Amino acid sequence: MLDKKIIEKIEVKLEQPITTTACGKWLPETIKKETGVVLGETTLKRLFGFTSDPRTPHRSTLDIIARFLGYKDYSALALDLELDEVVISDFDERDAIETDTLNIGDIVEITYLPNRLFSLKYVGDSRFIIENVENSRNLLAGDIVKITHLEKGFPLYIPEIVREGKNLGAYEGAKNGGLTSIEVLS
């Protein structure tokens, strides 16, 4: 949950209290307009204390909130508000996968906005066969794609796509907001 001083600062900026309804309706879009990054409904509800989830927010999420409030990053916001938890430097826990750490046959599911879903089967050498695709016109089931790194919140970069034996070149997806989820299923 965000510190009370941060919540107050957000409510002053928005000129209204934050409600659980706001977290699911207009607040994600308002934050995206100012920062270019989407914070999901569940994340916002957790930040504003509308869930019982005890997890500490990721540093990248706190940086987004700070940018929304006009600060360079969370450290600058925390210093300005004289918060007890000012962190000058820290290790960043990332939701990321280096694909060369996967086992052949592993299935990775990735999603990004507006409603893209891909199931990728790892075949080795940082390459995947796309097994299932939802709501994409550019990538198709059966494509062989090379992906070296997947990270939540960052674009999907594929330096090589092979379709029916033909190399189609590079592709970048999830440019607006990055990947929203990454899950290794097996």
C-alpha cells in the first residue's frame, strides 16, 4: 500500500478521493495519459489499500506513481515528502525471463494490451514455436520466433520471425505499456 502522504498528494492532484471503482474505471487511463504506462486495476487496488494483499509494490510501480505526480522517480518523491523509507539504491526484483534458462518443451504464456495472448513452446537456442495466438494479425500459430529476453512492463522484441521457411525480419509488439504478464507453464 502507498504511504498516506502519497495517497493524499494523488487525491489533491485529481481533486477527488480514490475509490475502488476509480481503480477499475478512469484512474488507469488517467495515469497512462501522463506517464505512457498502464497500471492495472488489481495493482491500483493494492496500492490504495482496497485489497488484503500484503505485497510491497515493485520499485518500477512506485516510479510510475512518482512520475504521475511530477517527480523524476520514487526516491525524489520520498525525499520531498520526507518519507521514512527513502531508498537511495536497491536491487530491483523484476518479472523477467532470459530465454536461454528455459528447458526445451517449456510453454511460456505472454499477454499485452489491448488483449493479446501468446502461448510459446521453447525449442532451444532462444527460439519458440507459437502454439496459440489470440487477437493478433501479425504473429501466427506455427511461426518460429527468436526471443532472448521477456520482461513485464517492457515491449516484446523479436529479432527474427520465420514463417513457412521464410524469414520475415524483426518485430516489436507491446509498445504501449509493455508485456502485462509472463508465465512459464511447464
